[in-house]
Amino acid sequence: MCTGTDKRGLIDKLHRERCLDAREFAELLTDFTDEDAQYLFSKSRAVADSFFGKRIYTRGLIEFTNHCKNNCFYCGIRRGNTAAERYRLGKDEILECCAGGYELGFRTFVLQGGEDPWYSDDMLVDIISSIRRSYPDCAITLSIGERTYEQYKKYREAGADRYLLRHETANREHYYRLHPGEMSYENRRRCLYDLKKLGYQVGAGFMVGSPWQTVDNIVEDLLFIKELEPEMVGIGPFIPHHDTPFASFPAGEAQMTLFLIGILRLMLPNALIPATTALGTVHPRGRELGILAGANVVMPNLSPVGVRKKYSLYDNKICTGEEAAECRHCLQSRMKGIGYELVVDRGDFVKEAVQEPVKKAVKEAVQ
Ligand code: SAM
């Protein structure tokens, strides 16, 4: 087993080389102490600060449908959950969410939902292009699951810039313990590569502490992410939902999630990494700690309050009762409390070579 000092050596190596081999990652992730974590966070936070300063990007999340044709074992809006109260937002309601969000300073809208074929491609193209026309200065992010190359192409041509599609787990066997056999591990990966080919800024990611997840599975996740080189990485703890087959599994740990955020920041220094709502659900200061571990994005909810509770992926989800303005205000003061500020900015991924002058400007502003 690795001693504390060895773990520091591994963290230093990761900081220097931006990757470790599978054995080293496994050692780092096994039995780390709070002191090891603090050591990692001191590095990962400094790396994030050197790229982004004290600026935290916000994304306005619009959860526009909780209908889903899939039956993922972990998810509260899975097809098989007959207790879920279903809803859909129409184009006008989605545009109203964007209008409210724009007023509040959001310059990225994330349209997220279950995989809901009720929205035809023509409808989606119409929604995306209407947002694009009304808000030419905003980024449009989609998170609507697995589609064909041609569908992704249509959405891209209509004006979508980014796509969030967590790979969920990079281990094939583990994938089929989390998903029914009718779903496909290969297809999910194919989607991510297609999205990259089409020029989307792509977000991959996984749940921490999902049932049967091993340290080796997490190592495979990290190595897959290194290979894919996504512009965004979303990770959050698995949290059980009472009406799913995984109701009795324990939630993932905040500390492991934070440790992985720190590792990801050292692996992908300029990536966009959110401090997720799920992290804020398992720990009252989860999002603040996420930022201090190296995250640089928060995603407050812009969905109408009337539907918030229905987008119930897991139990006890936070921020389901407040108006968008309250959410933004709350997050603003949470970030202020740790010395960071929410910015009015699209918050695009910027390649490192281009980022250098920005880093220099941030450094000069701090001095
Ligand atoms: N349908 C789209 C997709 O498949 O990417 C987007 C919606 S899906 C509900 C968004 C993410 O929620 C999933 O990628 C999954 O990682 C996360 N999620 C679902 N159930 C969860 C749970 N019980 N705990 C934590 N995260 C969960």
C-alpha cells in the first residue's frame, strides 16, 4: 500500500505529467487520507485559478422533459418508474426560461431531459434555432442522450454548441450492471466520438459510488477521459432514488467525489468542471468544496418551479423550491463566501495555447 508520502509523490507526478498509469491511479485512490486530499486540492485549486482566476462560470439548466424511453437502473425518471409524475415544456415555456435566465446574467442555456421521442427532430431544431436567433451571444448546450450522427449534425447546424453526455462508466461489465441489456455500452461511446467529430464541446463524466463501482472501474473512467479529452467533465455522487431498483444502495461519498475533481483538474487543467447539484445534495457545502477542489462551473436551475420536483433523478435533490433568481443569488453568495464570483460569460472551453495570454492577464490583475 502507498504511504502518505508516496501519495504526495503521485500527486506531484500527476501535476507534472497530467496522467498516471493504471497502477498509480489505483494506488492514489486507495485509502487516501484527509491530508492527502488537502495536498491534492492545494495543487488542483492553484491550477484552476491560474486558468480561470476567481471566476466561476454559470450555466442555466432547463430540465424540459422528464419522459424517458430508457430504463437505467439508477435513475428516478426511468421508463419503468410508474410513480413519476411526467411533464414536458413547450417551446414557448423553454424560451421563457431563457428570457428569465438572460435577464439574470446567464449566457449558456443547457437543455436537459430524458430521452423523449415526443420531441421530433424538427421540433428540436425549431427550439434550438429560435434560441440561437434570440440570443446570438449565448451558448446552447444539449443534454438529451443518445442520438444518431445525423441527428447530432442537425442540432449542431441549428445552433447547438455543446453536448453533455456522461459516459457513466468506462467498464463494459459495470455498464451492464447499471443499465438493462437493451441499452448499449458501445453506442454511448460512439455518441461521444460522433459529437467530437461534429465540433461540439463535449462533456463526459460518471457517477461516483454507483453500485458495484470498484477503484479499478474509476481508474478506467479516468483513462477513458484522458483518451477522449472532453472539454467538460461532469461527475457527481450516485444518490439512490426510492422508486428505482437501486433504492437500497448507499449514496456515493462527497470526499471521493472531491478527490476525483482534484485529479481531473490536474489531468485536464483547462477543462470545464462543474460542482454539481448532486454534490450539493450529499454535503451542505458540496458545491463550495467542489470549487475549492478545482471545479469552475455551477449549474443553477432555470426550470419553472412548478416542474422542478418532478425532475427527480435521485432523492432529496436540493434547489427544487426556489425561483431561478433566488438560486442564482444563493450561489452568488456561496461563491463570494469562498472568494469566488459568478461571471456573466459564455464560459467557452479555450485551448491552452490560446489561453496563455488570458492566464498572463489574470496573473497581472492579481498582482
Ligand atoms: N438523458 C440524458 C442522458 O442520458 O445523458 C440526460 C439526462 S440524465 C438523467 C443526466 C445524468 O443524471 C445522467 O448522465 C446520470 O449520470 C445522472 N443521474 C441519473 N440518476 C442519478 C442518480 N440516482 N444519482 C446521481 N446522478 C444520477
